[in-house]
Amino acid sequence: MHAITVLDKEALAAFRAEHPWLDLPEQVVEITIHFSVDGGPRSMAAVQAAQDGERSPFDIDSLGAECILALVAYAPHGVTVQPENPKLGPIWRILESLPRVTKSAEVERVEEERRALLDDAFNRLRDIALQQIEDKKTKAASPAAIGRLTEIAAALPTTLNGVADEQMPAWAQLDLWGVVAVLRDELSFPADQDLTAPEEEPFFSRDTLAKAAATAMSGPIVQAMFDLSPCALSLSTLGGTQSHYIRVNQSYLDLVGRSWDQLREHEMLSTGVVSADEARRRRLHLLDTDGGYVSEPAEIFHASGQKIPVSISARRISIAGQLFDFEIITPQR
């Protein structure tokens, strides 16, 4: 199921108290984080409130990389919600049944099928929205109220491609913005890879690794996140005993006392940074079954041989149609 985690005013107040150095603006009253069926974060949206109480979209990119990273890690403190409207059931079932890529030859066909299903889901959702507006019109107390509802109907786009943040107030008044945002984000991301499908190749080629790294670091927010984060960050391929490093940040290198040349394209176990212990098997199982975990205890090893107790939070994410594991590592004091 697609998870929508909402950090409301109470959760954001707690976040500000725990992270005062991040300067999360006070006018931000709600942050919504969308996670895919594999547990990877898909997108984030924020809502701000003016002094008169009017709500409007807030530019999430303006928060900065460190704040965005901290909010993703803070997501478990929010509330996971699903719309209660029973009419939305068919739409969520479409989202749950979106086809996945099982081999590279299927990518084009699967993407075409996904687009058709997402368009169908949006058309259903728009019909629901228009029906809600008509129902509200019959109960409207004044011509002005009917006029506002007519304006809301006119503001709804006719296609999923036409959805934009500026339309959030119209959808929000119908309690449908969260579903619209999920559909829009699914359309913008590549199809997920089927975890149960047999792999075509036992290892990733150097070319595949290079392309994955370039794709993963192509966004300015992600690049800044890696460069500036005080947390140790790691992006790696799947594979248990054959996981390969794709990218780590300087904080990770400092923590393990190694250079990037010593880790680049190497199997994680062969570097000596991690060990194939029971705790790691548990973490990999959580990634396989739940798509991620938060604050799991672990031990990694410095180049000197020193054992370092750490806490690891991880998500399985999709990049360029392939699945990878993203980890945030924090030393235990």
C-alpha cells in the first residue's frame, strides 16, 4: 500500500524542538511525505498558513537539504493516513496493482501500462471530485457559495499531466489532494522493479553502476544532501553478500576511515566495513519485507579495526528502474 505520512502542527512543533538549528519556518503547518509500496520516499509536500488562516503550498526545496533529510528520518513520528472515502477504494486498488518491471525488455511496455492505469485512476478521481462539488452545490446557502464551488470545478485539470501544486487549495477543499499527489508522483517516477523476479545478471556492470550513481546524484537537493549532511549516508545495490557501494558521502568516509577509492564498486562485505552477522541479516530481511526500517542497532568497522556501534535507518528506493538501498548511519555515543 502507498503510505502517506503526515507531520501535522503538533509533530512539527516537536520536530522544531528537537532540531532548533534547522530553522523550520513557523508558517509551515503540515508536511506530507509519500512512500512507495517498497517503502522508499517518493516525494514531499508542505503547506503553509497565513495569519488569516488561509493555507497554500510551501516551496519544499527552500527548506534545504539537511532539513529535508531530517524530516524524512522523522517521518515515523507522523501519522500514516489513508483516505476514508469509500469511493476511493478502486483508485487505491489501481495504485496497488501497478505493473512492475521483471526484466529490462519489459520496461517500455510496463511504462505504457502504468500510464494508462494512472490516467484511468485520475479520471475516476476527477469524477468523484465533480460529484462532490455538485452535492455541495445542492446544499449551498447562497449564490456566492455556489459561485465558489463552480470556480473550484473549473480549477480542476482535465488530465493527470495537468496537475500542479498551484491547484492544491481546490483539491484540498474536497479532501482529495493527498490522492492526487500520489497519482502525480507515480506518473513522474519510473516503474518499480519486481523484488520477486529473477535477476538477469548476478552482478551490476560498471556501466550500470556509473549510470545509477549519475541518476541518483542528478538532483540538486540530493547532491547537497550528500555533500552537506553530518550523517553518514550510503547508497548500495541489493544482494546481501554481494551488495556493491554506489555512493557514500564524506561523513561516511570519515566514520569508517577509508577513501572512496577503497570502496568504489567494491562488495560491502569485502571492504571490511560491515560483517555478515545476524543483525545485518535482520536488516536485510526488513528491507525485503517492509521496504525499510528506522534506528536498527548495528556495528561497523573502522579501517583501524575499531568496532563502531551505530544506529542505521534505511529505505529501499527505485532509481532509473532499479532498486537500491539507502542508509543513514549515526554513531552511538
